[in-house]
Amino acid sequence: MPRKITPSVLPGNKWCHGCRQALPVEAFTVDKSKADGIAHECRGCAAKKRRGRREVNHAMAETYARLSVLGFAR
Ligand SMILES: [Zn+2]
């Protein structure tokens, strides 16, 4: 089995899986579902992801609106 690559992170820092760099834990949001109680991504990446998701939903809503106008969506 291939070994999991764990980047060296200084104490008080955490590896962000989003921007792939070590950042101070203060830069991360709290996630109680995680073992260490800290989210895997920093606030910046989390915000970016949320924005992206909203754009996708908006595009989907637009597509549905167009389809319903054409009588495809019920
Ligand atoms: Zn990040």
C-alpha cells in the first residue's frame, strides 16, 4: 500500500487541503465532525468553495427556469 504523504507542519499550524499549504490554526474554521475539531480547509478555501457552489446552483436554477419556459421541466 502506498504510504500517505504527510507534509511537515509546524506546531500550531495545520495543512490546508484546499490551497495546499501550512497555515496557522486560526486560519481554519471549527468543524466538530473532524477528529481534531478543525476543518480540513482554511477560511479562504471554505469561502471560495461556498461561492463556487452558489454559482453552480444559480446556473442550475437558470437552466431549470429555461426548461420550464420551454415546457420540459415539470
Ligand atoms: Zn486554504
